[in-house]
Amino acid sequence: MDCKITYDAFHSQKDNISEFGHIISACQSLFSTHFTNSRVEFSRRQVNAAAHALGGEATSLASPVIYFNIPRCINNIIFNEML
């Protein structure tokens, strides 16, 4: 939930005078100045697990691969999410 709270704070228009709010404000300022072609999004833990597994798989491959079926490295992650 910490990531979701941070995401919500980043996209909030409310002022937060806490230390956390000041950090978020600094991040918003930095982001709007230097990362204009980027966005902040929230991804659930399961999505991060799948991305991490695919990243690990990609580093072991010698050339680009196009998957037409669910790769074995994330099959269990996706299956468990469907339960």
C-alpha cells in the first residue's frame, strides 16, 4: 500500500504540509521540469513480479524474442492471479 499512497499523493492537488508532502512536492516539481514525456503510474505487485521475471529472462537471451504464448517464466504468476 505504500506505493499506492505515494502514487495518490503525487497525483493529488491537495497541499500536504508534512515532510512526506514536501518530498512529494519536490518530486512533482522535478518531474514537471525534467520528465515532461513521462508519467507516474501505479502497478500492483503481481505486475511488478511479472515484469521482473520477464526482465530476468530477457538478460539471458542472445537476441530479441516475440512470444505468441505466455512465456513459462511468468505462466505461474499469471495463473495465480486468475485464481
